[in-house]
Amino acid sequence: MLGSLEREVLASLRVLKTAHARQVREDLEARGIPLAYTTVSTILGRLHAKGMVKRRRQTCRGGERYVYRYVDFERTYLHSLLRGVVSLFGSPGVVHLSEELRNLRTTEEKELRRRLKL
């Protein structure tokens, strides 16, 4: 699962497509979410470790930095989440999930199907 700051950083990177930590921080600040550069950098590193963003090294003024790229991970993430429900909770978990899915509004169901490419 993602924390609230991870979701915000990921949302910024989704819009920016490719950016380094300072650019993500500036985007967050413009959206009213002031974070320290080091916080943004740490969160990007965690998102990379989770496989939710890609990164490459880039040479810059006397050093190097990472440039991050948003990865469309939703389908893979949702499928692994579903597999997790099955493995952790078995049949009762699947039944409960099925009941919850039946309670979705039409717009929510359509959005979920679009994201899963169903």
C-alpha cells in the first residue's frame, strides 16, 4: 500500500512523466504540498524500490542525480493485490471482495474495468 505522501509524489510524476526530485518538489509546492527536497528524494527512492517508478542517472553541475520516470503499474499492481487477497484470505476473502465490487457505483466499476483493461 502507498502512504499519502507517496501517492502525492506519484501523482506529480504521473503528470510530469519524467522529472528529477527538485522538479517533483516544485510541482508539489505549486499544488499546495510543501515538502523538503530530501523528503521528495527519499519518497522517490522508495517508489523506485517498489517498482512504481523507473530511474536513470544524469550528470549535472559537478555531480549526478536521478531522473525518474512514471511507470504505468496499475494493472500489474491491481492483479498482484487480487492475488494477495486470494492467498491471504482464501475463499472468504474472494466472496467479500466480490460483494464489495457489486456495491460499486457504475462510474467506479467502469473506471476499474478501464484501469484493468477488461
